[in-house]
Amino acid sequence: MNLNNYFLEYQQRWLNDDSPIKIWEKSRRIGATYVQSYEDVRDCIYKKVPAVWFSSADESAAKEYISYCEQWVKLFHVAASSLGEVIIDSEKDVKALVIEFANGTKIHALSSNPKGFRSKGGKVVLDEFAHHNNPFELWKAAKPCVTWGFPLRILSTHNGQSCLFFKFIQQVLKGILKWSLHKTSIQLAVKEGLVDKIFGRPATEEERQAWVDEQKANCFDEYTWLQEYCCVAIDEACAFLPYDLISPCEYEDLLKSLDEVKGDLYVGMDIGRKKDLTVIWVLEVFERTKYTRKIKILEKTPFHIQEEILSNILKHPKLRRCCIDSTGLGMQLAETAQRKFGQYRVEAISFTNKVKEELAYNLRINFEDKSVFIPNSHDVREDLHSIRRVTTAAGNIRFDANSSEVNGHADRFWALALALFACSSNAGAINIETRQRRETIDLVKNF
């Protein structure tokens, strides 16, 4: 059999690896289960194993796996019977889809119930391991099945950094677990012929890139794209502003012309020039609730144009306060705005770790209280979600953007944080003047 007719390079690497334990960190829908089913049928035909015990995260995946096995049985031209669903353990209500070969070996496709592996022996395949309901119990039940030297295969996409699959990967990378590790992102799969196989012909580089871009766009959010396709485990617990705080504050049709607003306006401006974006975020406040009315994104925009755009906003009669990032590049623009509109209307904010911590927590409190509403926008959502709270070795707190999730440095996050700070800030000099005693007496005379 010419394997080149059936499998791509990354699939053949997996197939040709005879290591006792293999683990595959992979993208979705690249044919991993497909090639694994071939390996399992081959091992049964040549009696390398007495049985295969396959488990995936749901019943539909188990049925798909069995259908692949049935295809390979026909290709090998061997005698085998598909027994359908068979009761493995009536007391524990464990069932499996079974294929029995003429030589006595069997393939069992189990549900994710860990009890299915108890008292069994043979080759074990754990498909989409990170997505099982109880991976710890499944592992405890499945691992002893291979005690007598049978192969163990673990295949999965990522599901965060707290799951057992991610911990396995880390232990392998550190050399603690002596397992064979394979890693296939969607980008590598495309490079090695996935799109060509889907199209049924050689694809151009432009077609391959367009296909990848389409898959990413259809993921809706960066979180899904990175974990399901790029082999990147995202620790949602480390996100300073998790999705479940962002989503309830998202609304349609918030943005409008500033000529239509009736409430007080507050502005935050995070400044960039070449690499980072300049973002101007405008909030309208009604009874302590803040509504996003304008988000102006400026990319590689000359400073004199940035100044002109900001001035047009600050001229608005409802404008009450504006906070501007005056760190580095923003210093001159902030000073100019203060000179034109007054230092009590425009506040220059120099970003230090302490200031960023205050800004970040004030933003989070607003999301927790659902007192701020933002547009239902992919770019806004991912920018807000990208911030991570990091504790340095010296014990200092930093708020950094995860560079794999967002371009730039979470410019929308900081622009919104500045706008919210403008709403709550009582900064500015307070001058107290007293009158002379005689003047005071004259004022209250006859009262």
C-alpha cells in the first residue's frame, strides 16, 4: 500500500513512530483520528495487540472512528465483522462499538466513561483527551491497560492550561515523561498539503493563505482560533478581564454621532505612532452608566492629524473631562491639549505600574458592576481580553498584553481605562479662598 496516496507528511510521521507512548498536540480536523484508525486496524491485523480500546469525548466521534476502521478493513481485504454496539459490562452499563477480526483481535470504541477501561488489557487510544468530562479518572483507569507493554496513544486539541493534557505536554517538554511528542498546528498541516487535499488539486500560496484566513475569521474569537487550530493553550484564569465579564456588557448600535448625545462626555486616549495604535474612546454618561459612543482608531497617523481629530472631540459642549496617555510620545500632545482646553478639562496621565494597576482595576470594577457598555466587536473583545496580570520576580505587578492574542499593546483596553478614569477622577487642584472679616460682615448684613 502506497501511504502517500492516503496520508500527508505529518500523518505519516505519526504512523511511522513506533514509540510505546505517543502524544499528539494537534489542530482540529487535520485527519489525526483518520490516521490513528489505520494504525489500529493494522496492529490488529498483524496481531501486534490483542485488542484496541479507543475512547473519545463523545459518541459521534466514536462512530466516526469506527467508520474509518471499517474503510481500512476493506482496503486490507481481511475478514472482520462489525458487531455494532456491544455491552462490555452490564453491571456498570458500559457499551462499545466493536469490530472483530477473524484472528480474534478486536477494536472497541468506548464512550468517555472511565469504567469502560477497568479490567481491560491491550492498546489504548485516548482521542480529544483534553475534552473528556473527567480526564483524571479516565487516565487512572486507562493507563494500567498497557502495563504489559501495549502501545498508548493520546491525541487532542488544547483546552486551557489547567487540564491534564496540557500538564502532560509540559512534562514531556521538560524531559520528565519520556514520551514521543508530535505537534501539528493548522499552519503546518496546510504547509504539508492539507488544503491541496481538500481542494483535490495543488493549491497556490495565495489560496492556502486565503483558506487559513477564512478559518480564522469563522472562529469568531482569538481564543478559539489559538486553542482549536494553533496548538496554543490559553489560560483563561489568567485573563484579567475574562470573556464572561466582557460579554454581558456588549451591545449593538451603541456608536453614534456625537451631535446626537445628550449626556456628559468623557474621553480616554491611548497614543501610538508607528507600531501601536492611537485609540480615542468616548463615553456618554447617564445616571452613572457609561455608554460607548465613539471609538476612533488611528494607525500610523501623523501627530498633527491626531491633534486635530482630538481637538474636534474636545470642542464638544458636553465634554467634561479627557484623560490622555502622556507617557513618551503622548507628552507633547497632552500638553498641547491642556493649553488649548485647560488643565482641568484635560488630564495628562503618565503610565507607571502603579497608575496602570489603578486604571486596570477601575475598568474591571465597571465590568463587574455592568456599569459600562461596549460595542459587540471582535477587535474590541479580543483587545480587552488580552491583558494579563503578571507578578514579576521582584514582586511587582505588571499588566501586559498577551502578544499571541492581540497586535500592539491592548491599546483599546487602555483607551477605555482612561475614559473610565476620566469619569471617576477627581484630580486637579483645589483652591480655597477666604474673605476679610469686614467684607464678610458687610455681605451678611441685614440677614
